[in-house]
Amino acid sequence: MKKIRDMGIRKKMKLLGAAGIAGVLALGTAAALMTGRTNEIGHEVSSYWIPAVTIPMELNHKTSDYRLLESYYLMADSREERDALEPELDGLRADIKEGFAEYRQYAGEDSQKILDSAEELWEDYMSLSATMLAVCRANENDPQVQELFGKSRVLFEDGSDQLFQIVEYKRQGAEENALRGASAFGLDAMFEIAVLLLIAAGLAWLIRHIVKCLMDPLQDLLDASRRIRSGDLDVSVRYRSEDEMGEMAKSMNELTESLRAIVGDQKEMLSQIADGNYKVRPQTPSIYHGDFGPLLYGVENLASRLQYEKEEREKNGFRKVDAADEKGGLQENG
């Protein structure tokens, strides 16, 4: 605190400005860190958790579409209708295969086994479906078609259950990650508020201390000037510092000391003159500098004039006595 008090006023203002800038930078850094963490969590959600949930859901929808289209194929009344459905079935097979391959990068160790099981079931289903469609093309009324369709239903339901398990597992992970993000956001917000309060408290303390360093000596100097104006020279400003206020307080104390010395010297000289000592001399002539010089000159001039008049009166008195003696001698001779 003493170091701050001894700083010049300009340095105090620079310190206050620097503290304000540092506070703004600290708050901005905290906000940037919070934004960065939020963006990181948001990026993780968008780049991993959303695909980890949506891809198996789309796979399940496509397998359901394939199953439904397959049913239409088996129930078709003509070869032309089956020929029209085969490109759609081939496209869905390719999409489902591509979907399983795409999901490999999002499965992770936690759901890898479930994915392997679901893909294995789907491959078995595809083999059975290919056989079933081939039998249907050869003979649509073959009883084997219904038997194969029943077996494929079991494989489809098991595979669909596996995909639902993956979706549910990843949904739980996404919800946990969202909660973690919300918790991190809350902690970051509390940290930012704490930084803001800390900065505000530090700036408030610094402003209060600087204002006190300026106002306390200023008030002392104002009180001292009022007492001097009212004629009280028994004044001393006790503020000690190396800043401009300290220099001003020092100058004020030196001024009052000079005024006390001049007034005391003038009182002493005038007192001696009143007692008839006209050959007075100042005790400290060095204090009469600048505009105080005429004071000493005026008193010394007054003393010189009074001394001169005293000497003249004494001379005139001696002359009157001599004249009276001379007149008395003439009368006796006559």
C-alpha cells in the first residue's frame, strides 16, 4: 500500500487503467475458455453422439423397409412387378451394407460386440432372403417360400432388437454427455462470475485506495490553507509521501515555517523599535526573499528614519543648551 501511496498521480492513474484493462482481459479469457469448452462439447455431440444414434436408427428403418419390400415381392402377382421391385431391393441392400460400414467408426468398444452380432444376423438374413427370392422367382407357390419367410422373420426381429439396443445405449451416452456439458457450462459460468466478482472487488479496493491517497492529503492541505487565511500559522500537514501530494504538503509546511519566522522576526524588530532601539537587525535575513524583501526593507527604513530623527533632536537639544549658556554669560558681563 505504501508503494501505491508513494506513486505519482499520473502513475496511480496508469495503474488504475492497467488494472481495469487486465480485469477486462481476464474476464474475456474466462469467457473464451468457457465458450471453447462449450464448443468442444457441442462439437463432440454433433460429430459423434448424433451420428452414433441416428445411423443405427436409419439402419433399422432401412431393414424394416427391406423387409416390407421383400413382402411385396413375395406377394406380387406377376413377374413384371417382381422385376420392378428388384432394383429397390438391391439399392436397400447396398445402403444397409454401407450403413454398417459407416457405423464402425462410431461404434466404439462399448457397442462393438452388439454391432458385430447385428451385422452377422443381417448377413444371415440376406443369405436367407436371397434364397427365398430365388425360390420365389422359380416358383412363387413353392411351400419353401413360406418356410423361409418364417425363418427370416426370426433373424429380422433379432437383428432389429440388436440395432435398438445400440440406439438405446448410444442415446443414454448422448444424454450423459449432454448432462456433462450442462454441468461444465454451469461450472464455467460460476467460474466466470467468480472472476468477475474478484476483478470488481480488486478494482473497487484499488479505486478506494487511490481516492484515499488523493483526498486525505488534499483535505489536509485545504484545512491548512483555511487556517493560514484566518491568521493561524500554527499549522503542520502530517502527510508524508513521495508523490505530488507529498511534495505539496512539504511545500505547505515550509511555507508556514517561513511565515512564522517572518512574522516572529517582524514582531521582534518592531518591539525593539518601540523600546527605542532603532539599530535593529533581522535574526534570519535569509528568509526575506522574493516578495518578502520589501517587508524587511520597510522596517529597516523606518528604524533608520527614527534613528535619524532621534539624532537630530539630540543635536538640536545641545544647541539650545549652548545658546542659553552663552546668553547667561553676556548678561553677567553687562
